[in-house]
Amino acid sequence: MRKANLEPAYTIIRKLGGDARVAEICGLDDRTTPYRWTRPKALRGSGGIVPSRHVPVLLKYARKKRIPLTANDFVPSL
């Protein structure tokens, strides 16, 4: 059974080209790190939250590539 991907990380990663691309943009050595952002905390994920240290880099990349992404997209819905 496949576990659900958590938001907003899942949508952000897809908009930017996938796990490997986001890892590259953020300068991460482990290509699976962005994938873990989409997993529940109980499964050693971040619960759908993109770590704040990566947000400025991802927003800058999105602006450069004209990908519709704003700071509000990183805020989880209640």
C-alpha cells in the first residue's frame, strides 16, 4: 500500500521538476532528501514541510525559470 504524499512539499517538488532536480537546486548530496519532505514525521519525513533554509533558493530558481511559485505556496493549509 502506497503512503500518501504530504503537502505542500509534494506539489512544490513536482512544480520544480521532481526530487532529483530539487536536490540539485538546493545543493543537496542526497537526492532522496526532498522525497523525505513529502513523508509523515512518523516515517522520518518532515510532514510535508520544506525546510526553511531551502525556501529562498527554491523561490529564486522558480522566478528565474518563470515557474509559478510564491512564498505562500510553502505554507501548509490548515
